[in-house]
Amino acid sequence: MEMKEVFANTRYKVLRVALNVGESMPLHHATSDAFIMNNKGKGKISFTDRQVILSTGDSLLIPANEPHKMEILEDVSAFIILDSDGHINFDQTDPPKNSEH
């Protein structure tokens, strides 16, 4: 998994995320609302009460502090927009899986 801040100002910041098939984002939440724009690929986002398939060209608003995880079905390249002071917090018992390790 690659996650990098590519833009920031006093109101919001933009993260670029790239994940490959077989990788996942374990249970986590953002401290602000998170708007996801998926540029390429497909992933399954699992919430406590539902699952959403995010395909190329799709976008999704995830409210602040809503726990979720993502399984990568096709290589994904996406942007995540957060408040300027927002962060993504992973469950400490389940760190992100990275194919480079």
C-alpha cells in the first residue's frame, strides 16, 4: 500500500492511495469526513452494516469516525480528501498489509 499527501491547504488535504490486488486496508477510520475518488480498479469496502463495491470512476463519502476496511479486487489508484487536520487511524492490532514486506 502506498499513501502519500499530494496537496494541502488550511481547509483540506488530498492523499493519493495505490493498492495492488491481494493487499488490503485493515479496519480503520478517518478523524474527519473522507471523500474517496477512485481513478482506477475495484475494491470492496466493508462497514459494520453494509458493503460497497467501489469501481473505476466511483466516489464515496465516508463520515468521520466510521470504521471500515477495504479488500482490493483489482489494482486501485484513488484520491482521498480529508479536513486539513484529519488523519486515518488504523486498528493497532491489525496493521496495513503491504506486499513489499
